[in-house]
Amino acid sequence: MEPLAKNYVGREYSMKKIGLIVNPIAGMGGSVGLKGTDGEIYKKALRLGAKAVTPKRTKELLSYIKSRKEISLVVAPGKMGETYVRKFDIAFKLIGQTPKETSAEDTKRIIGKMLNGGIELLVFVGGDGTARDVYDAVDSKIPVVAVPSGVKIFSSVFAVSARAAAEMVDAFIEGTDLTEEEVLDIDENAFRNNRLASKLYGYLIVPNVKKLLQAGKEASSIDKSSVDSKNEIARYIVKHMDKETLYLLGPGTTLKAIANDMGLPKTLLGVDAIYDNRLVGIDLNEKGILKLLKKYKSKKIMVTPIGGNGFIFGRGSKQFTPEVIRIIGRENIILVGTYGKISKLECLRVDTGNFEIDKLLSGYIRVVVGEKEEMVMEVRC
Amino acid sequence: MLNEIKLNMNEMPYPPPKEIIEAAQKGLSNLNRYTNPKELELLREFLADYSDVSKRHIILSTGSDFLLREIIHVFSKGRRVIMVNPSFFPTVQCAKEFATKLIKIQLRPSEFNLDADIITNETNEPSLVIVDNPNNPTGKILIDREMAEAILENKDVLLVVDEAYYEFSGATFADMVEKHPNLSVVRTLDKAFGLAGARIGYLIAGENFLDAFSTFFTFLPQSSLYAAIEAMRDPSYIKKNIELTIKERERVSKELEKIGFQVYPSTTNFLLIKTNIPDIARELKDREILVFDISNQWLPGYIRVSIGTPKENNIFLSNIKEIHKVHAWRGHKP
Ligand SMILES: Cc1ncc(COP(=O)(O)O)c(C=O)c1O
């Protein structure tokens, strides 16, 4: 039995069990001009006098949650959770152990215990790296709420602020639908050298909170949930697909929605191929793709940009290599993405590692964002 | 509610002269009657004179947003609608609902340039191009005469230029309407004239638009009509309000830049501001200052702030300074 915390009040049965995990070192690089706290950088940050940011974010989060009385938190001891929770009138229970120097393994281990303990939602405070650890541990078992506390955060899974995260928790308590958001694999070393190399790492499930309406006649809201938008795009694309064309579908939930609309399965992170309403390739690598390209005359690629940074073809893609793109040709690239994602991008980006291909791809291009709606975006390299 | 500082709808913070308010009050004494068509004609004459076009091109409406909607309803059939993103939101929303195909060109910082080529490339099919010029929310003039001429050369294209902020920018295509049947200009008295509550908009319509509007007739509300006539009788009052607004705009902009915010050049009565402080619009709202958060439709981290009276602007500035201070120790740059 885990020991009961001092303000445990025994009303847990009527309350939602929510896990809270804090990465105490996330975001420390920022105050001393470093990017991220991967590996050795953390020690360097400490030497430079970096201060912890997560405690403040966590306190903000807790102070904004309105449904505190309906929540029973499960937290790790000390600086991974307990320390902040104690200051609030909120029921909690301790789980696991927090070592002096925390690591990714601790995050994963403790989340594992929380899941076994039956939490229904996991709230975590951290950065892109923390999100990857959470993804490794949670996958799509339960929804999460991600509180941003890093220097520069790219994964769309994060709420815009601690306050917005608190609203997501409240929405979850009240009952709301769910949606999938991206977790990115940012190469922090490359980022520190002013190059942004990122790829899709996976998806986490989050409460789908519609943006609050603003007062006035220019009231704006994302009027459709991202799930509905993806389905709308999928219906439109499928209606216009040609039976005699090979379609290579890239990673992501939008592409998955397209395959699903045809009644076909789709790997979330891989490239799958469709011809004449049939799957003709699953989780293909470059070799597999090139083989198919030889076999079919008419061929198209469908991809969705990565949220937040707009990469459509990035370095390190084992699938859509410069050779594949050259054979397909720019005019046979179909771009799709929800308006919510695309409108937030300054431009689309390519960094295939091949200058000529990057040049070929740059310029203006259309992205299908809805049944009747397209956006013209600039592709930059 | 009444203590709120409204910097979210690009209104003129100064009320119009008392003659105009008295005229509006006079309108109230006739509430059981429809407006007199002769008086509507008088307003059209004034507006034609003011815009330097012949009266037949002037179409009146309650608010220019309504005209933009009407244009989309009537002219998007069989045409794709082309707009920029971001743009005046109600127009976008209407196009989204009614257009058979909507194409939005994403504007990108820090220049927000609209390439002439993009529009000409996209108009290879019959198109209705709607551009707010200057653009809301960037405050930038997006198309110049040369570009407009290039777009209008294609007879399959209808170009509608929304000049809601014309009096601030000084740039207009109104004089091109008589020569170009496929051009229309939308204007309003709600902004620079300080008559937002009266809701008077007008269209300076090119020949190709006129037919569709021949049956479009609005009895404007009596008070609004009287206020508008009085305003147009002597529009000189707007001059000092505009000058003060522009002076304030430049002052607010400089002050914000001093704190470290990125502020973009504006030709309107509002400023586009970039910030890394999350949820800043809500923090301002907590302090009863309303600004417009654009992040729902565009890139994250941008707000649009209307220029108020010097006093309102000072309150805005001191609050944003405080918010910035709080965030500075949290590690956020402005
Ligand atoms: C670009 C633009 N067009 C049109 C309007 C609508 O003005 P009106 O009050 O005439 O409907 C606005 C108001 O904010 C605007 O910003």
C-alpha cells in the first residue's frame, strides 16, 4: 500500500484519478541561452546558473484548475510532483520514488506505476523531450494534458500556456471529446546549431478543447474539431482519387483518416501505398517505394506538413528520399492538413539533404485544408 | 463592463461632433416611418462627391460587412473565391460557407508581401478576388495600382477591394472603378467617421456589379441616415481625429518597441504586435483591456490592438509593461 498523503480525504471514489508528473529540469537551458536540456547540456546549464522553470508552471497550472474538488491526483514524491501539490487544497496520493538526479527513465517508470494504479488522465509538465518519454510510456492508453515548460517547444500536443492546460483538465472533468496531437523528435544538437531537424515521433491523445470565443463581431473560433476536419479532408481526397494511380501516403493522422475513409488500415508513422482501393505496400522504406514506382505509371505522394514547423520533406526521412521525390515530381505531390494546423505555419519547409531537390520543391504550393478550401503556402528551404 | 477599454474592434475612440448626434436624435422622432428615398439619394450624392465617382456607382448598405457578404452570395457562384489569410474574419467566414472553392493565400512575416504572381497564377479560372487593403490585421497595403491593373486585365476576374481604413491609409482604387467594370471598392463610415453605431457602409461598384445590385435596396435606419448625411455635409471633422490617431499609433508603436515587442508598420488605426507571452490577450482581458487575438486563424503569438484615446493607450501601455515584467522573470521574452 502506498502511504496516504496528509490531505488525503477519502472521497476518491467520486473523483477522477489524474496523474501529474513534472520534469523538474525541463526548460532550464532557456534562461542561460541554451536550447533544451538533453543529456550533458543539463549539467552545463546548471554550471551557468540556470533556474528551474517547471515549479512556476506547475503552480500556475494548479492555481487555474477550477475542478480541484473533483480531482484526486497521483503524484511522484518531491520535485517531480508532491512539492507543488502540497501548497494547494487538492487531494493526492504518492506513487513511486524520485531520485536526486531525475532522468527520462524515472518519468517512464513512474508513469507506468500510475497507469497500473488506474489514472484516467495524465498531466505532465515539460518540453518536447518529456513528451517523447510520456509517449513511450502512455502511447494511446489514456489522454494527456501537456503543460509547456521548455525553451522552445514544437510538439503540437502542448497547450499554449499553463492556464490553457488547466482549462483542458477542467474540460476533461466535465467531459469532452478527444483528439490526437503530434509529439516531435527534435534533434536538440542540430537545433543548437540553428538547424531544425525534426520528425514525427508519435501521437498523444488530448482533450479537444475548442478555442474560447472572443467577444465582438470578429469572434473567431476553430469551428470544427480537428477530427472532423481530417475526416472532411479525407472524404474530399478520396472522392477525387484516381483508380489507376499509385498513391503513397506519408505519416500522420490526416493520411490515416484518408486510408480509413477508404476502409483501409494505415500505419501512423510509416508510408503505405494504395492502388485501386487496395493496400499495395505497408510501412515502406525507400527500396520498397522505388520498386513500386517502377511498377506503376501514374503515381502521387500525399503528405501533411509537421505541425509547428511545416516540414514536408525532412532530412533523415527513410522513406521519401530525394530520389523518390525526383521520380514523383513536384506536380504529383498532394499536400493536406487541417486549417488549424496549416494556418499556424509561416511557410512550409524542405530539407531533404539534396540541394537540387530542395530547390525544385520551393515556391508556392497548395494545401488542401477542407472540402472546399485550399491554402497557398510558400515552400522554403 | 463599461470600464472596459475596447481596443479590439478598430473603432474610432472619439464621438462625432454634436451636430451629428443631434441629427441622429432627430431621426428618432420619425420612428414610425420608413426613411425617405429622397434622403437616401442625398446621401448617395454626398458619397459620390466624396469618392469622386458618379452617383450611379454608389450602393448603400447597413455596414460594409453586409455588402461583402452580399457580394460573396451573388458572385461566388461559378467562381472560386481568392482571399489572403489572415483577413477580416466575417468575410472569410462567409466565403468559407458559401464559396464553391475558397483559396487563401497565407501572408508571412515579417513583410506580409502579397506577390502579384500568386494572384495572377490562381486566377486562371473565373475568380472573385477579395482583398482588404489595407489588410486587417497586418495594417499593410497589400496591393498597389500596378497589381490591381494586372489583376483586372483578366476579364474573368472580379476584384473587390475592401477599403474600410481608406481614410487612414490614403490609398484608394475608387477612381479606377469607372474604367474597370470588374472592380468594386467597399467603404464604411463606421471607422474614421466615428459612426460604428450607425452602421453605414457603401459600395463603389464597377459596371459588372451594378446589375446584380439593381434590386438591392436598403432603407437605412432613419437615425443612421441622418447622422451619415450630417457627417458627409462636412466631413472635415475626421481630419483631426485621424491625425491624433496616427500620432498615437506611432507613439504606442515606439513604446512597445522600447519594451522589446515586435510591432509592424501600420497604415490604419490599429497595430499588429508579435509576442512570446502566451495568452497575452487573456491577461489583458483580466485587466479589462480588450484586444484581438489572431492566433485562432493565423500564426501563434500575434495580437491586434486598436489605437484608443491617449489616456486609453497609456493604460494599455502601462498594463502591458506590467505583464511583460511578470513574464520576464518567467523566462519569456516579449
Ligand atoms: C477590413 C474590414 N472590412 C470591413 C469591416 C466592417 O466594417 P463595417 O462596420 O462597415 O461593417 C471591418 C471592421 O472591422 C474591417 O476591418
